[in-house]
Amino acid sequence: MDHSTQQAASVPEAVPNPAADVPQQSGKTILLNWIIMILGIAGLCALGTLLPKLL
């Protein structure tokens, strides 16, 4: 192994930061999204519980 190969092997390549592609959201927006999702799931559960009784 010559000097240039050894030096290239010891220097890690620059890895792009995956978080740079993710858009930044405020905490309020994330919390609102979670609340909407939970209410939607709760609505589906209520519909699944009440639908057999109505039919």
C-alpha cells in the first residue's frame, strides 16, 4: 500500500447530513399534527365500535 492509498483510506469521505433535507417545523405544528392524527384514529375506533350496533 503506497502513501496516497493509505492517506485516502484514513480520511473518511464527507457524508451528507440527512437532516438537511428535512424541513424545519415548529413544535406547535408537530403537536397539532399529532392531535389531528389521534382524533382521526379515535374516530375510526368509535365508528368500528358503533357500526355493528347500527346495522
